[in-house]
Amino acid sequence: MAVPLSYSWRNLVTRRLTTTLTAGGMALVVFVFTATLMLAEGLRQTLVSTGSPGNVIVLRKGSETEVQSGLERVQASAMTARAEIAPGSDGRPLAAREMVVLIGLTKKSTGKTSNVVIRGIEPASLALRGQVRLISGRAPQPGTPEIMVGKAVAKGFTGAEIGQSLRFGKRDWPIVGVFDAGSTGFSSEIWGDADQLMPAFGRNAYSIVVAGLREPGLFESFKEAVEADPRLQAEVWRETRYYEKQSDMMRKFLTVLGVSLTLIFSLGAMIGAMITMYASVAGRVAEIGTLRAIGFTRGAVLAAFLAESTLLGLIGGLAGVGLAAGLSFLTFSTTNFQTFSELAFRFTLAPWIVVLSLAFSLFMGVVGGFLPALRASRLGIVEALREG
């Protein structure tokens, strides 16, 4: 015969202060754990959503990032002429040769300099990035030094608003538009005409080629043809996979750091739960003896006290996840470890994070309550009634 779950719940409600304090400690641990996973997931989704499923990106062989890559004009032009590339609305290949460099701008919030990505684009660049839309002003005119800035850049950096000019590459660049690329890395970039930007930075080579294929199934043939050509010295990625790879190092670092801190904090939370449950057992010895006397088995008593500590963990877990969920309404920025540039992102609460966080809170409850529950189940009937 099992002890009703309401018995365990009623005891938690009766001891409001200790329940609140213990559950609060667990909630803080779960908050740290959940926030860390949300941070890593937010960064991953920001970078992954930067790529488009139908696009491919070509870099110089051995390059880890766009900034490190370099493709000669002849090489880049040969790639854009491939038959696998879809035609654009103008009948030309839907491909863009782009240049990517970093510049330093002053952050409004700190007054310190932070790196920002400058992307030299071609007309097809906008067609290839459907997530990019102008929210103010207009797009730069080809063949001019005009630039447009991402929403995160306009919001976070000094002098990056429409009508102002940024000075880099030994000249002034008037800002004529602001674009929003949603929750992608493009929102943290500055875009301008590639042929204007390249000489300003002393570049005679593009960084990458981005292209849209006629159909996804042509990816392997395009990749094999480009990578097998010794003149090109290039490697091909699906754009989504490339940007996902960019998030790997940062995501793993943050996850390991967060889990390590959480494990340290969880020890304190589990000890707190253990102390609470030991106190609960000590104050209910006669009650335990009565339960045993009316026919409840040792296993039923063990299960009742484990259920109590598990409920304690669940309360803390729900509170911790609830607190962490509030972070999803805030926008933060950090440095991309791969490119060392500024990257704006949101904490992302994915369903798997909720499940994992609640499972972790239940684990803390079970571990913290097991020994006290075991002690309660081992009390003899006569001994318990006498002590009570």
C-alpha cells in the first residue's frame, strides 16, 4: 500500500519557511544551469539562422572563417559561372563575391572599442539573404562609398545612424540605410559595395563566394567540382552548416563552463535539501511509527519521503526555469570567438532546455532526499512510537 502523494505535499506546505528556502536554493542553481544552456543555444541559433538552407559558401582551402579567407578575382569569377548555380531575377547567376574585414567602433554602452564586421557585397547579396530587410533609409548604390548598417550596429555603436558617416579605410563612408536581419549575425554587420571597400583596405581578393543552387541536390556535384579543381584551392560548405560550425567552439566553452559552475552550486543545494529532509524526519518520528503501525511498508515510507524531496526539487526547478525564461526578452552582445567581432543575440529557451533543467532539478531532489528517506524507512515501529 502506497502513501498518498497528498501526504507529501501537505508536509511541504506545513513547513513553508524551510520549503521556500530550500526550493529557493535549488531554483538559483537551476536558473544558472538553464541560463547557461539558453546562452549557448541563443548563440548557436543566431549563427545558424545567418545561413540560408539553399545557399553554399566557398572559402579558400584551410580557412576557418570568412575573415581569414581570400579568393583571387579570377578564382571567384570561375566559381560564379558554374552550371549548378541558379539564375537570378536579372538572368545572371545568383552568386555574390564578398569581402569581409573587421574595423573597430566605439560602443555606446561602455565607450570602449569593439570589432564590427564590414561586408563588401554585390547586387546578388541581398537576393541571397532573404532574411535581410531595410527598416530605414535605402540600400547603398553600387559604385559609391555608401554603406548600410545592421540594426544592432545602429543601436549599439556611436556614430552609426542614418545621416552620419563612419571613417575607416582612410575615407568617410556615409550611412544611407539601416537593415534588420532578424536573429541572425548579419544584424551586427555593416554592408557596402565590395569594389569600393576592397581598395580602401588594400585588398585585391574577395573573401568568399556565396551562391544559390538550382536545387539542393546539386550541392555534392558543385562541391566536388570546385574542390577538385587545383586552380581554385577552395572548399565548399552549405551555408547553414558553415555558420553552425562557427558557433561550435563558443557553444562548447559556455556549456562546459556553465555545467561546471552548476555542479559546484548543486552540491550546496543538495546538502540543503538533505538537511531539510533530515529535520523533517526528526520532527515526524511518531508519525512515521504510526504509518508503519497501520500497515504501510518500509518501501512505502521510503517512497513517501522521496516523493516529498522530489516535489521540493520540482518546485525549485519550475521557479528556476521561470526566472531564466525572463532572459529571453533581453538582447545581449558578446564577442564571437571565431571572428573576434561583436555579435548581438537573445537567450533562447528551447523545449529541450526546459526538459533537461527540470530533470536536473528532480535529480537534485532525489539525491538530496534519499538518505533522509532511507533513515525514515528503517525506523522500527516500536522505536518510532517510543521516540515520538
